[in-house]
Amino acid sequence: MSKFWKPGTERPRSSLIDDEEGGVLFVSASASSSGFGYSTLERQRQRLPVFKYRTAILYLVENHATTIIVGETGSGKTTQIPQFLKEAGWAEGGRNIACTQPRRLAVQSVSARVAEEMGVKLGEEVGYTIRFEDVTNSGVTMIKFLTDGVLLREMMDDPLLTKYRKRNQGDAANDSAPSTVPAILSVEGKGFTVEIYYLEEPCSSYLQAAVDTVLSIHDKEPVGDILVFLTGQDDIDAAVQLINENALDHRSHSSGLLVLPLYSGLSRSDQDLIFAPTPKGKRKVVISTNIAETSLTLDGVVYVVDSGFSKQRFYNPITDIENLVVAPISKASARQRAGRAGRVRPGKCFRLYTEEYFMKEMSAEAIPEMQRSNLVGSVIQLKSLGIDNILGFDWPASPPPESMVRALEVLYSLGVLDEDAKLTSPTGFQVAEIPLDPMISKMILSANTYECTEEIITIAAVLSMQSIWVSARGVQKEFDEAKLRFAAAEGDHVTYLNVYKGFIQSGKSSQWCYKNYINYHAMKKVVDIREQLSKLLKRFGMSLKSCERDTQKLRKAIVAGFFANSCHLEAYSQNGMYKTIRHSQEVFIHPSSVLFRVNPKWVIYHSLVSTDKHYMRNVMAIDPDWLTEAAPHFYQRKRPNLSAPF
DNA sequence: GAGCACTGC
């Protein structure tokens, strides 16, 4: 007796999303469906504009606000919103609109430049704030905002906002919130209904359940593509294989299914298979991470299979380590996933968990990103806005105090804040102006002293990228060999320089990238970011200088930013175990690093990722003397015996 | 011997 529901036969109970959501399934799924741009992938593939967010903002402007601050996800949109509002005639007449990124929005203010452009005084009270608590899942918040008048009202009744509204009571327009679903919804049209199916009882393996479900849908349901949400690459590849094998076992399935994996690590051409029209007589099955939850839209999906899990990042401020763990998704996410089935016609969503679980145990929303991430970037933003009392600050979603303390410590040790926790000049102010991780920014500024800015901005650009390599499963050997052509004894950072040089020498050739297992699109972006960083440095009055072959100079500059991430190889370690200097955490060099199995005695890393072990990513060999040279305050205090023999 | 997903200038 199967544990799983049988589509069309014994569905335990079904409910419509409509019932839960008060009428509309969803309108806008992702931050990128803002009406101003497209998600990176969709922009390149489909070139389809979306007009959703824009309408919503206009609605607010026309009906409520005196001053609006819109949290946005990208600089493109951030600059386009004021522009479009200006065109619509709303920038004048006592209405101020400013746009900023969500993290900056957290401080209820805007950057000086934006403020100046929009005529908003920093620190001025505002009428309304449209905010997204979670950058990564901003789609979740936007659904509320766009689709549901009730939730919109709730948002406006938020005490934080009410406070500001009271101050603006003189304005006639903003008194009452709309009592019906705003008209913008009819402009957008609505999604189709999606029937929800649950398991009768919990399953022991969601992977197996997903496979069974897909086969069962294929057996019993009418045409329409299937989208399956799993957690990561391993599970996805396994599921693809299992479904193909099972389909072979059953003659009836053998010709009908086209099973495709989808995750960000796939090469562009593999990802593009997803968008090719389904061949006649075939049913497409896409097994995906939550990249398909908000970032990518697949037309033709009628059935969604939701495992109820995703990989999520959690930051532990005590150990300063980010963990990547498989965790249950929120109800909001579950609805978002289900909504993927109702884009072209009414669809069905099969949830691989019980209804009771959904109702009673699933949390309504994901934990706001602000509460589970490293706050270094946000804190420096606050500081640069002149907000000094970080701990007493009225955050939209209060982060753990430990995170704030940790962030202050890091900034202090970087020399960005002084003993009174004020921005230092010029370093602090300059770091605040570079829109990268403060450690990278500090590294860039130090490169001026070490005369290697040419090289460092290349490294900074590559480090801000996910990865410049293409995923090469199945051709591992070739991939490793290709990588060896660039590998530098100093480590990953210098290796990136070699890749960049090769790319430039090839005339930025995509063919060259393909041959060397390098992500062409990532490299194009590196060139782009690099260009912008060089402009920024010029504004600081720094000229680009190259250290030529003297890698010691640039390694010292890197250490000036990343000295806090230093590790020492355990003396008798057989398996390449390192310990961090700060917390004696056991860490290992990530297998993707060129220093994997090389294991130099002393290294610094760019970031830690924790799955089954703590892995250092982007690793560079150092001389420990550089640590004391770069940060005597930091190392003398923490480790007085650093000069002991290593 | 391993990689959830976004973004900024």
C-alpha cells in the first residue's frame, strides 16, 4: 500500500490556495518582476517586460504617501524608480520619493546621493515605507504587498509606519487604507487557481516520494509539465536518474518523459534546455532548487511537486560561521512554489508533507535575512548615515545583539571605526562608499599603499562573483587539468589573476572560456565590476598601479583586509585540518580551491561555508608575519605568542 | 573531493 496520494483517486483533502489568500493566487513572484528590469536569467533569455511593481508604487504614491522610500534589490531599479515617478509627474508638489536597497532601507534612510537627487533630507521622517524584510525571499513580501488589500492594510498599520504617519497627519490623502483589494490587481490580471494535495502520512524519504509522485502524475494526469522542488545538486541529480530508470522499467513511461535538472551551478547551455519547447508527445519534468521559486519562471508548468525543504543559510554570530543546511520551508514559500503551477492554466500542487504539518508546524514566514546574516555591511551603512547607536536602533527586524557586536568588532579591527565607534577618516568613509563587503573594500584601499590596485580590483571583482568556473560534473579530470593551467602556488586569488589575464589576452573570447571550463558570463561581469571599481578609486584620488610580478605586495594587501580569517595547519593533521586563529575552529580547505591537498602552513580565506565540515573558500598562503604587520592591535591581543615557532 | 538563491558599483 503506497503511502502517497494517488492523483485523481484518493486525495485526502484538497484546498485551494484561493481560500487561504483571500481571492488572488499571486501576481508578482520575484523581486525581479518589478516592472523595471528582469531577473538576470530571464532578461537574457526572454526579454519580456513585467509591469507590476511599478503599478503598485504608483498606486501608493497617488493614494497615500507624502514621502515614500522604496526598498529595491538592484541599482538599476533603484535609479529607475525615481526616474519613472518623475516622468509620471510625482517627484514635485511636496511628494518625495527616494529609493534605496533593502539593507539600506533597514535604516529607514537613503544614501546621500539618492537623498540629494530626490530632495530628501537624511534623517527626515517619512510617510510610508515599503519594505522587504528578506532580501533573498523578497518575493514573499511582495506577494503580500501586491495581491492582497488586507495585507497591504496590515502593513500600513505596522506600528513603525503608524508612527510616521501620525507625524504627517496634515496631509489629506493618506488617512485611510483602502477597504477593498486595490485596483492594481485587475491591471495585472490574476493567477490561476491551484489545487493543493497533501500526503496522507509523513514520508520517510522525500526523494523517493518525489520520484513516485512524478511517475504517478505522468500516469494519471493530463498533459502539462512538472516542476519538482528539491534542495540541492546531489538530490536533483539523483532524482533525475531515478526517474529515468523507473520510467524505463515501466514500458508505458519510457518515451513520454523529458527529465531535466536545474540549479545555478549548471552551465548556461544546460540551463537553456529548460526553456526549449517541450517536444510533441513529451512531458517535461524539471527538477529544481528554489532557483525556480522566484528567480526563474518556467512557462507550461501545470504540476508542482514540493518537497517542503530548501537549503538555507544561517549565521552564527558567536562562531562567525555561516551554515548551509537543509531546512523546512515556510508557508509563504510553499505558497510561492504552488503558485508556479498556476501561471498558464489551473494547476495542481503535490506537497510531500501532510496537511496537518502545513497547518500546525510550518512557520508562516521565513526568518528575516537580517536575523540570520552577518551584519557588517548594514552596520557600516548605518554609521555612514550618522546613526551611532546601533544597539538601540529601531531595526525593522531586530537582529541578534551578538551579530551587531560582532559586526562592530570586525569594523573596529579593520580600522573602519575608531574607539568611539565613529567612522575613521578617510578609511572608514571610503570603505562605506564601496558597495562591497567591508573586508574586500579594505583590501582594495590597502592596495593603494602596496601599489597593486590593478591586480586587487580584479581579485575583488572575482571574489564578488559566485564562481568563475563552470560546473564540470562528469568531466572532472578535464576540468581539474584546465584549472591547473592557471593554478598559482600562492592560492586562489593569484589564480584568478591568471584567469583574468588569459581572458583579456584571448580578446575576451567565449570560445576560450569554453575550452578552459570558465564561465564566460561571469568573466564579462568581472570586467564590468572591475571598470566600476577603477572609477571609484579615481574618485578617491587613487591611480591604478600594477605590482607586475611581485605577488608579495598584493598578498599583503589581501591580508590587510582578511587578516581576521587566518588559519594554521594543525601540526600533526593527517587530513588537512586547520584551526582558525580567532576561535580555534576546525576548518578545511574546500576541494574547489587550488590549494586543496597542498595545505600550506598558514592561510587566510575569503569565506567559510559549512555543510558537513567547515570549508574555507578562496584560500591564499601567507607568511604569518604579515598578520602582525597588518593588524598588530588584532593579533597582539588575541594571540600574544604569535611569534612562537610555527 | 564538493557547490540553496539573489543583489550592489
